[in-house]
Amino acid sequence: MAPGAQFAAKRLGKELTKISKGLPAGIVLVQGDNFEEWLLDIQVLDSNPLYMGQTYRLKFKFGSSYPIEPPEVVFVKLPDRPIPIHPHIYSNGIICLDLLGQQGWSPVQNVESVCMSLQSMLTGNTKNERPPGDEEFVRGNRLRPKDIDFYYHDNNV
Amino acid sequence: MDSDDDFMSAVSSEDDILPDDSDNDDLSGAEDFDFDDEPDPDLGMSKDIGRKRVAYDISFKVYQPADIEKQQDDLINEVNMILNISKEEAAILLRHFRWNKERLIEDYMDAPPQVLEAAGLAQESASLPRLEVQPGFVCDICCEEGPGLASFAIKCGHRYCVDCYRHYLSQKIKEEGEAARIQCPSDGCDLIVDARSLDLLVTPELKERYHELLNRTYVEDKDTLKWCPAPDCQNAIECGVKKKDLDKVVPTVSCLCAHRFCFGCILSDHQPAPCELVKKWLKKCADDSETANWISANTKECPKCNSTIEKNGGCNHMTCRKCKHEFCWMCMGLWSEHGTSWYSCNRFEEKSGTEARDAQAKSRVSLERYLHYYNRYANHEQSARLDKDIYTKTEKKMVQLQKESGMSWIEVQYLNSASQALQTCRQTLMWTYAFAFYLARNNLTEIFEDNQKDLEMAVEGLSEMFEKPVTELADPKLKVEIMDKTSYCNKRRIILLDDTAQNLADGRWTFNVELTGSAPASGGPSNRR
């Protein structure tokens, strides 16, 4: 374990305890056996035609300063787990959400609240499209999500 | 020579002509520097008629860290007294208003609650924030609870354990370099953590960093202040030049650390070229557009399939490797039309080749023109880079001279002045070539080119004298010559800069590129929020 990771581990341990007592509908912990990387599945529960009947896989990566620092959260593509279509989600799974950036993050957020935010971000969306410049971004980007300077231009979607 | 270094670095090569900046009183009213949009017609250039002023000279003032802190403290104290709020709150309000005291007071008088809220301050100033142990407290960040868990909250009442608060603040300060706008850790709470609360929580080391960062925001928030970009220099410079005037003036300032830079773009002094041209020039030199030009000048494209071909042998009979098209390298025409004129293309203006040649000739001329200016620019740049060597050589020479000729330290200072003059003049010359590259010909360009030539010849002359062996340098006759040449170089530089700056201010130059330096005026704080 990296030095200083004690802090993150303690908090994640507490989160696990809470999760074991139950998660909101549509959120399932797939893998959480260490304090560095967790996998979760989320579903959109209402009848939004864009996402109905689909399950999406999320990967959480925690730094040693979590929850002071936001976790890195991306969608992962698997044969039965597509990347949801959304104007703020790139086709490589990278999510543009102010909540996950240094400015918008608050240490009172947790894995569960992030999943719920993503659920509602999908629920509220009606646009069947990728972010502008998706193709170019996906081809050219070599940065980790946290190092990308997203411009949160539109908080309505 | 350690003790001498300080003295020598303070000797400016132009101290004989520039007015002393330290008693420059144009900016004495710096605090109430007006932010209005009105153009300052004379840019502070010609206010003192009595004193000799050259067109490129602008007013500025250097502040050391202590001055900067004092300015902030003065403003904070003033607001603290006038509005009857704590100093911490006054500081937060001032930062919110980008240190525009007048606007802060005016707005605050109108509607205190709104102003406080917008700046991230709570209205209720009931009790001072302090560490507390509250029964039944659970920290929302680490989810710890238990008796004796000390917690902290700023005025919003969002309470977290001391460890988490500390961790949070150190993350913000250390990792994110944030200071003036650290908000409460709670989601969606905009309240700003004030300096006193911070001092209560963090280690002395972090505290120091925090106040350093706060100082930074003072300089960064004010349009009239900029940090000296020299490594390890902590001074800031105040200058009233506005962004929209950068196509009219090249605001070179010089710090107490002797670094001379442009207040407009923070790059090293680039007089006489305006910032926008400098930006274009550096981009042109850096990017591949010239590689592309080289390719088009030194290679040809197969007239049939457009593959790029560089001729590497003597034969003019080209067969494209890709499409097997056969053509003549000289006239780009079909080889089959050549008949028996092998190896020497003597055909003139046959139709098939004319177009290909025209395009190439154009790009060749453009490349040649660029290279003409670039070579001269790069040559002076290289010489400027060697300045450090020259300087150390000079020092050695001066010591040697003192030993060999029995001259005193002060008597050999002329070599230092000569070295300084060489450096400054070369830097100016370097930029005259970038300037000239973008200059469209008119009546004035000839005068400019004459000035450029005169300065260049003077500099080369001085440079040559400067390289002489020490034995000759001691010759009193040469000493006088060097001194004369030094002051002549400086004078030529002044003349050139004066002329270019005057014409720039009057808008008499025409450039062969768009000079978009007059970007939308920043317009002062009123438009900013």
C-alpha cells in the first residue's frame, strides 16, 4: 500500500461496510476487494429509450488522498457492457462531469453518491450523441482523466 | 570578485540615457490607478516635457515582496476601518473585487448581504471559528465518530474532524496551489475558508506557503502588476500599459534584478517588434511551416501522381518510382517530348512545364526571403547566447588588465560597459530582423533599414575591438576607441528604437500580416463579473 494510503483505506473500508448493508436500486458492486480499484455496474431505472435494458460497467480508481481528492471514474467496455451514449461521455469511457474534477468534487461525496449522480445524468439525457470532437479526442488522448482540463460548458445535460 | 558582481550587474549599459526609474513619479498614485476604458493618449510617454524622454520609454515601478505585502495590508486595513469588518473578511472581499477598493466600498454600501454572499462570506459573524469537541459528532469525510474527536467548522457550520479538514486544506494548498478561493469542503457550499481559520489548522510550513500564494493572487489579480519572470526573482512590476495598446507600444521594463522583459507578453525584451509580431515570428520559427517550404523549394512533385521527389543524382530524366511516369526535372514536362536533348533541357516555355515551375518559384522566393531574415535573426540570437561567455571573458580580461597595466578597477570598467552594450544591442538587432520580415515597404522602411545597418556596423565594429588580446586592450588609444564605440552603439540603438517606437505609436508602419494585438479591450473589473 502506498504511504499515506491509510487515509483512503479507512474511508473505503467504511464505505464497504455501508455498501454491504445495501445499495440503491440499479447499482451493484462487482469487485471491491482492494482499496485501489473497484468495479460497479449501474442501470438506468426509468424507461429512457437510450438506456433501457442496458447495464454499464464503471471503474473507480482511488488515490491515496481519497476522498480529499476525487476518484478517477470511467466507463469500461465489455461484450455485454457498452459505453452509454451521452453528450458528456466519450466513446472510450471517459466522463466529463464537474463533480469528478478538482473544482466540483467535495470530500463528502462517495462511491455511492457518484454512481447515483451518473445514473441521474443518464436519466435526464435525451440526446443520442457523443461529445463534439469525440473521434478526435479518443484517437489523440493519452492523458489520464484527472489530467484533462475539461471545460464544463453546459450543466444542463 | 564576488563583491564586485553586484555592482557590475547594476551597471546598466544605458544608464547614460534613460531617466532614472526609481524617481519616476508617473505612477505614484498607483493605488487609485483608474481602470476606465479611456485610452491614455500619451501612454505616459511625454508627460515630463522637461526631462529627456524617448518614444519607446514607458513608466513602470518595481516592487519587492515587502512592498507588495505592505500594499495589501494597507488596503486591507483601510477597508477594515471603513466597513467595520474583520481584516480576514476585508481581505476576502478585496480579493473578490480584484483589489478595486472603490468599487468594493461602493457596492458594499449599497447591499452588504449580496456582496458578502457573492464573495463567499457568511453574514452572521456570531462567534469566531474554533476547534470543538461535540458529543455525537460523525465526520462526513472519514466517517469517524467517537468521544473526543475534535472538529472544526467555518461560519456555515459544516463540521468535519480536524484531521480531515487539515488534509483537505493541505491538498488544496500543496497540490492545487489554491489559497484565496478555498471553499468549505461541503458539497455546494461556497463559503471561503479565511486566513485566520487556516492559521488555526495547518502546519507553519503550509501557512507560509498559503500566504505566499495569497501574495501571488494580489499580483495576478491586478492588471497593472506582473511578476518579474527571471528565475528566483520575487519582484513585481507595475505598469499602466493596456492590452489594447500593445500594437502601438512595446513596453519593455527592467527589474531591479537587471532582467529586461516586455510587460505585454513577459518575454525577454523584444523591442522594436510589437508583441503580436513576436508571437507570429516565434511560431513561424518553431513550427513546421518552414520545413514544408523547404520541401516545396527543394523537391518536386511528380506531375502525374504528386509523389514528392528529391533529386539526388545528376540525370534529369526522372522516372517516378510510384507511377513510373517519365518527366524532365528541369522543365517538369514529359520526357517523351524531349526527343534527343538528353541531359540538358534547353526547351523554353513549353506549355506542359510552365505551371509547375511557377508554383515552385513562388515558394522558393518566399523561403529565400524568410531565410534572409531568419539567418540574421538567428545569428544575433546566437551571439546574444554567447553573451555569458563574453561576460566571463571580460571579467578575466579586466583582472588581467589590472595586473598587467597597473590600471585600477574603476579604470577597466569600460570593458564591462562595452560587453553590456554588445548584449543589449544584439538583442535589439535580433528583433529588428523579425520586425523587418513582417514590414511592408514604404518610405519609412528605408530609414529603418539605414538605422539597422548603422547599428549593426557599429556593433560588429565594437565586437571586433572587444576580441583583441589583452596587451592591445591596455593601449590607451584603443581604450578611448572602445569607449567611444560603446557610446556610439548605445546611441545608434536609441535612435533606431526611438524611430520605430514613434512610428508604431503613430500607426505609420504597415505590416504584411494582420496585427491583431488590439484584442477586445479587457475593460477593467466592471465587465468581468
